[in-house]
Amino acid sequence: MRTLTYIILLAAPLALAACDAADDTSETMMPDEMANSDSMPMSGEMPMAEETGGEQSASAEGTVTAIDPEAGTVTIEHSPVESIGWPAMTMAFEADAQILEQVSIGEGIAFEFRTGTEGSVVTSVTPR
Ligand SMILES: [Cu+2]
């Protein structure tokens, strides 16, 4: 009986060690898989994310559909902006008070803006 107990006591740590070993192999496989998935799509996406993160400037034409001085925004129904691949759409641009003073609802305008991850900001407006 004593020998059997000893065998069990000896076997238990061995079994644990075997489990640890199994964990280790599955853990070492994880970084491999992650490294593979990193190197494949991530390296392709990273430069693109940086491109869209950087601000771009463009000019467009449109019609003012709403002005919100409190929010500091002007909503413009604008035609396509080919230089940055935008389709025609109605969207809100940020604009400072000076810009907002120059526009009125229903007015056709040509405008310049910059756009990036923080949103799009009208930088100048001319009546059309
Ligand atoms: Cu737009």
C-alpha cells in the first residue's frame, strides 16, 4: 500500500509537468500564429491606415443645407470629390465662425477643406 501511495505522489507532479509542457507548446504556437497573421494582413494595412490618418486637402462644390453655429458645423450637399475618392453626399463639416458667417442655407458654394481622422474642416468658401 505504501509503495502505491508513493507511486501516485510521484505520478501527480509528473502529470502536472506533462500538462505544463502541453501548455507551453500551445503557448509557443500562439505567437507563431499571431506573427503570421501580423506579417500578412497587418503589413498591408498599416501603410494604408497611415495614409488615411494623414490629413488631405481638397476643394469641392456644393449647396449649404444646414448651419449650426453652436456645434461649429456647416452641412453641405457636395458633388463628388475625385481627388480624394469621395462620392456625392450630404455631410457636416466643421467650420470656424468666420467661415459660418460667409454661408447661408440654400446657397451654392465652392469650398476648400481638409479631411482626416478627426473629421473634415472647411478652410475657405467662395460663393458660386
Ligand atoms: Cu462628403
